[in-house]
Amino acid sequence: MRPRLKRLILIAPLAVLGMLLFIAIGGEVVLQLWNWLLPPIFGWRQITFWQALGILALCRILFGGFGGHGLSRSKHMTPEERERFRQRMRERCGFGPATSESKEQ
């Protein structure tokens, strides 16, 4: 066998085990924090480990994406396009005209 293939065969199971361990620890952290904070503060019910994993996945989808950070829109924009994009987002979110516009008027 080639050395590179041997190394891959040895590292692949460790990588899978590491990912599973990372997911399990993340789920347990969400579970413990939820059950420690939210039932006493808001009166919400406690959750299970699988519900904690679901919350973790949902937060990743909503706030973290799927690891495609290299495909960000702003990296491919010129500074003028970036400023126009920011201005449109401010207007859509109800923050009115951009600060640079209000100074010009």
C-alpha cells in the first residue's frame, strides 16, 4: 500500500469519531444550558438531548450557514456596490437613508 492511502485509512475513522464527539458535546452543552436557564426564567419545559441537537442544527442553519463563508457576496463586490447594498438593506429594515446620504442633504 502507498503511504498516503495508509495514512488516510488511519485518519478517516479518527476524523469521523472527532466529528461525532464534537456534535455530542455541542448537543450536551445546549441541553444543559437550556435546562439550567430557560425553565426557571421563563417557565418553559426541559428538553431532551435530541431536541438540543435539533436546536443546535437550527441555529447553525439560521445564523452560521453551511460553511460556505468563502462564497460571501461582499467579497466579490466593489466598494461602491457594497455601499449600495448596505444602503438598500438599511432602507428595507426601516432604518431610513444611510448616514452618508443624510449628511449630503
